[in-house]
Amino acid sequence: MSVLKREVLPLKTSNDVVLARQKVRQWAVELRFSLVDQTKLVTAASELARNALDHGKGGSMTVEVVNVAAKSGLRLIFEDQGPGIPDIELALKDGFTSGSGMGLGLGGSKRLVNEFSIETEVGKGTKVTVARWR
Amino acid sequence: MERIPVLRMGTLLLITIQVDMHDKLAMQLQDDVTQRISEWGSTGVLIDISSLEIVDSFIGRMLANIAAMSRVLGAETVVVGMQPAVAITLVELGMSLPGVRAALSVEAGMELLFGNAAATNSGSSDERTQA
Amino acid sequence: MSEIAEIISKNEDRIRAEWIRDMSKSVQRSDLMSKTELDEQSRALLSAIVQGVKMSGPTDVSASGWTAARELLQDISASRAWQGFSSVEVATFVLSLKQPLFASIRESLDKNQEKLLDTIWAATELLDRLALITTEAFLTAREELISRQQQELLELSTPVVKLWDGILALPIIGTLDSARTQVVMENLLQTVVATNSKYAIIDITGVPTVDTLVAQHLLKTITAARLMGAECIISGVRPQIAQTIVHLGINLEDVVTKAKLSDAFALALARSGRTVTRLASAPVNPISHLLAKREE
């Protein structure tokens, strides 16, 4: 896997979440993702960026253009030094159907991307990596 | 501070969301809508989201909240113009926004909100199709 | 075993020239690839091999020193798959390096028979492994191409039909998996917007089985349409399907379902304030009272 382009954005204010969305949108357009795929990725980015800010007390988003064999895609890494997530399985199952879930949007975001991985340690922080291929 | 304008058309409140909202703006809108309903005695709220390219869980909840709060205050809410990509993504996210009525256009939305009243006033709106 | 690296480095130009010459005798495909491109790829691969041998030795190609070479081979292989080379041609690209490499090895280690044999053996094993990597990457790329074509077929096979002003029909033929559902949703919703249609009849007569997964896919589609302000009616529910749905405990409470498309159409018409009437001036058949069927 090779990284063709990378940028790191801070996630410290709610406006940063908007900027993060716009950056992901811009790069997805450049990579010529379909409109639906763009929307899914940008929405996932919004969820995860918000998590890093609200739950993780602030962090950063790294956006990368990656290439594997003949495929290209966007990889997003959300990192924070917040409280971490004690029960990942529970967090991934959060009840969203009622629209009133207090969940972290992780389960939903997972369905919006092709690859999803999460590393977290209570008291240390969380790192969520997602990717969407063209 | 910047706000999303809430326009009044008789008993209807019309809101057009055209910017990429940050969280505070969304919360402000919720407040404004409930304020205005009380102030003006509105019975209908129409939210035009045809320009919104992203609706994440936060915005989704905002819409659901506005609909719920408005209902408690005696007003019905209709969301119009959701883009296909947004609908597909929301569903994938697991949000079905129950309690939020939707329409394809502002016109259709108004019909949903006031259509019944129009029908009883002006007679039936049937179209006879000849076979 | 860094002799391989040294030998390649010292004789790089000659090895590469012989390699390219051998390739053009067997399998160059100048219709698909220019000489410069071929030259560049050969150069890049040779230096990646040198680096690999120097950093991680000639046996373990999965080690980190070989990452550059592996990625290079994967890229070369995938792009050749897309360009239309055959798998033999792609593997030969690597394997035809053997001859020129052996020639140089023999020349350098002429005086040391034992070392000569060991080095040639290591070199042949190395090139075999690299050839396997290219073949694997080739197959993966081909599979991706096929699945992309399948996707395009999918898009062609889910037409959305306008039955009347504001009423669409979507006949689904075949299994409804998650890939198909994405296509169905996109097509349907875009047509809903384009035609401003409030009703969409999804006919599943042609869907062989409806299990929990298929039902979920249908529900997703219905929910998405609803979020936009359009109502879906499911039609073409066969008796067996009805039984399966009940047995599986699938909840279709909020969904209107009809056995026949015509019933669904009549419902959509009614909901949009329309009805179908017979013209009073139609010629009356003298024995029509004998032929009359119930028309409700």
C-alpha cells in the first residue's frame, strides 16, 4: 500500500468538524468517487470527527490517498487522547434506529466504509482508521 | 452571530438550510424554531434541506428533535428535498427518523401540512382518469 | 548471499539489455506497452531486487526489505492485467530475467564452483517466488475487473418504469443482494426526484426467495424513499413468500404489500386522488351482461 498524499487536520472545535468534512469531500471529488460513495465517506468522517472532539476531548484527523495494486482510495485516521472506549463491541452495536441513541455512531460509520479498525485504551485514547475504495 | 433564518408565511414557518452547519448553529436553529412557534402561534414548519449534501447523525437528531418539539407546541413539521445520496447514507447509518414527515418538494410539503384543510374548503381534488 | 546483489549491480545494464531482448523474442507485446515503459519497469525491478537482497537476503520475500519490490510487482502485474496481457506474459516478465542473471553469475563466480551452484540456486528460487507474486496479483486484478463488469450489468438490469404521473414501478428480477440493493436504491431515488413521483411500486414477482436479509434490503429501500417523501408499495408477493415472511417473523407492519401489481397500481392511483372509470360512450356489446366480470 502506498500513500500518495497526506494531510493532518486538528479537531479542536466544532468548526474543525466542518472543515474536516469539507476536506474529505474535496479529496473524494478529486479521486472521482461516485456521489453516493462521497456522501457515505464524508458522513462517516463527520461522525468520527465529532466523536474525537466530543468524546475524545479533541484530537486530529489524518487523510491519505492510498494505492493498493490497481485500486485507489481514501484512508482517514481519527486519533484522540481521550478516555478511550471500555467496551468496543457494545459501542459498535449502539442503538441508532430510534434516532435518539447516545451512541458514538461507530456501528453506523462502519457500514459506510469498506475498511474499519479501531484501537483504544481506557485512559489513553482512541484511534479509528477507516478507508473507502473507489 | 450567524443564524439560519426562520421565515414566516402566515401560520407556516419556512426554513431553508443551505450551509454546512456546525453543531452550535444546529442547536441555535432548534431554539429559534421553538421560540418562533410560541411567538407566532405557527401550526406548520417546513424545513427545506435540498441543499444539504451531508446529514449525519447529529443533524438527523436535530431534525427529529425539531419535529418532536414542534409537535408538543402544536405544530406539524415536514422535511423536504432530501437528496437521494443523503437518504441512502442515513438509512445505512441506521437512522429512519420516525416522527419526521417528508415530502419531495416545498409544494408537496405544503400540501401535506395544509392539504386536508384545502380539500374540505374547496371540494375534492380528484382527477378522473378515463379508461 | 549478497553476491546476487553485487553481481546485479555490477552488470546491471548488460543484464537489463539481455532481459529485454529475451522478452521481445518471446512475449513483449509492443502493441500494449512501449519500449520506454518496459525499460523503466525493468530498471525499477532490478534495483528493487538489489535493495531486497541487500536489506533482507534472497530467501524471505515477505520481509520488509522486499516491500518495495513486492509493491512494484503488484502494480506492474495489476496494470498489465488491465491492459490485457495474459497471465503467462506477466509471469514471463519476471522469469525471463533468469537467463541473463545466470549468465552474469556464471561469469563472476567462474572460479568457485560450489559458490556458483549455491548462488544460481538462490537466484532461481528468488525469481520463482517473485513470479508467484506477480501471478497472484494478476489474478486479483482480473477478479476485480470481472466484479466491476458485474456491477455494470447490475445497473442495466434494474429499470425504473413510470406507470403514471407520480407513480413509478420497479420490477426486480433475480436475487436481491446488498450490491444490487445499492443499485436499486440509487436508481429508484434518482428517478423519484427526476419525475417527482410520490409512489413507487416495487414488484418482487421475479425475486425467487425472500429471507430475512432480502427483507432487510427491501426495508432499507423503502425507508430511504420515505425519508425523501415517497411511499413504496410492494407487489408481486407470492403465497410462498407470504408464508416465509410470517414464519421468519419479519415485521412488515409499516409497509403496504399487495399480491398483484395491478392492485398496487390501483392503490397508488387512489392515494393520489385518482380513479379509473369506464367511458359512457364505449360501444356496448349486446351480450356484455353475459361477459361482464366484476370490476371492483
